[in-house]
Amino acid sequence: MPRKKTTDAAADKKPTTAPAPKTKKQPALLAYYVPDREKPYWTKIGAAFSHEDGKGMTLDLELLPASGGRIVLREPKAETDNDK
């Protein structure tokens, strides 16, 4: 009986390039909880990310305020050498 010719599957594959690593998307705005009182302490509670089409944002909150107050959205401060 004739032997079946085998091929090396690894040799038949074309070389592929590794996919580019995903970079962490930076938030467009940061979300802070500000209680209704004199000299309130702002607590960072999340971030807002721009949609790719530029027509909206996704608000990603880590916490939800349980009492009165407000949520303030602010642009992130520019990082300086002292912040690193």
C-alpha cells in the first residue's frame, strides 16, 4: 500500500504579524461627586469617554452618590513631570 504524503502544517502557514496592542483609552472628562455643603471635598467617582464617531460619550461611574449633591464633569489636568 502506498504511503500517504504528509505535509508540514506549520510550513504551509503564512507568517502573520502580531496584532497591535490595544492602548488604554484616555477619558475625555473625569466625574466627581460634590456634596451640598460649605467647602465640599470633591470625590472622583468615574470618567466619561468620547465615542469614536464624536457624537456622544459613555459615562463610566465607579460609585453613585446616595445623598444630595451633584456630579461634576471636568477635563483631566495635563500630566506634568511632578505627577509621574
